[in-house]
Amino acid sequence: MPDYNDAFSYTSANKNNKESVFEIQYMEGSAGYNGNQIYRFLPSPISTAEIAPIVGTSNPQGTSQESNNIPTPDLIAAYETGDKRKDISIGYVTLSGSLRADKTYPYIKKYARPHSIHNNTGQNWPVYRYAEVLLFLAESLNEQGKTGEAAPYINQVRARAGLAATTASSQSDMREAIFKERRVELAFENKRWFDLTRTGRVKEIIGAYGAKVKGNPAAYYFPAGAVPPPNAFTVLDDYYGLPAVEAALTPNF
């Protein structure tokens, strides 16, 4: 899609558009096929008055769920100057009920599409988009040592975002450029963890992130005086263990 904002569906329009490779289908209404992604992601506690302009419903209601999917300062800083995706992906809301001195929070704006009824949306969930196909192709070519051939594909993604072509010329630099591009292009689409595991960077990146959170909890939305538990960020396994019933099938586990 020419505009990054249009790559994501509305509650009843723009679904399965030309950029969509596969998306989970939802339907707004009472039939039981509705979604509610934005409500799971909004920071809270958020009042009725604060949520109303974000969701645009006829019956806005405040929420007080746990809300773990709030854009981190690190991700916000990952966007280059002039990246059009930043303001499309991330908005800000002031939460009067917050216990923090700074009551302004970021939220995932690209899933905030107007709809009719509280907690009932028809917005589809993107699983694969053509932009990711381009980044997959760039990565595949680069890993074959064809760095020059990879550049046009990452540059297609960057051009739509309003950014200049990548300056990466070596295989290692291009690998890092694609890794970073995936982070912002696919932000909040549930890709990051798998990128960390398949590139073997879980401990490197999450370990450093955890140290920053523990060093300055207030910068990561903790209320004054609150700190992460001592065991936070200490178990950084790349993969989950097998379920017990599966492990029992082999003596080698």
C-alpha cells in the first residue's frame, strides 16, 4: 500500500488489501466473531473520557486491565528521524488515574481504529504483509552473500516510510540494517521475539534491556518507588521447554 497507515485494516474496511498475505479475520457485531486488540494493548487505568477519542465508540468505557503491550522508550527511539511509521504506529494519552508523576503514556495507535461498540472491533490481525516478504527476500539474498541484490528490497520498505536508502554495503552491516528495519516496520505485530531467537540475540538484547529497566524503573512506566522483582530478566531461555506429556515420549529429554 502506498501509505503505511493503509496496510492495516479498519473495523469494516480495507481488509485483505493488496499488501495482505495472511491476516486473522474478525467481524464487528454480535455474532461472536469480533476482535478487541486495541483494548488489550491500551495503557491503563484509562478513564471513559480518555479512551473515547482513541476508540470512537458510542458507549466508551474505562478499563483497568494489566496492559503489558505498551511501546517501550527503546522502541520509540529506534525510529529514525523522519520515519513516517512512528506517528502512525504510536500515539500518546494522559492517564489521570496513573500513579506516576508523568501521566503521559504511549499506546499502539495503528490498531486504534474507530468502531461502534466498546470492546468489539472488526479489525483484522496482520500475520504476514508484503513488506515482510520484501524484508525476507533481502535477508535471504544477503545471507547468500548477495548484499547488492538485497539492497533494493529493503529500500522499497524504507522509501514508503520516507527514509533514504540504506547505506549498508557489507554483509554484516546489511544483516544489522535488516534486523533494525524489521523492528520498526513490524512493530507490535508479534515478530520481535522470533527475530531474537532465530538470530541468537535473546540474551544480548533482552539482557541489556533488563539492565536499563532495573537501573531506571521510572523511565519504563513504573510508579515512584516501584521496582522490578529481583528475578526479572534473569531467565532468558531461547525456547520454551517441551510440555511434560511430550517430554515423556522420549528418554533423551
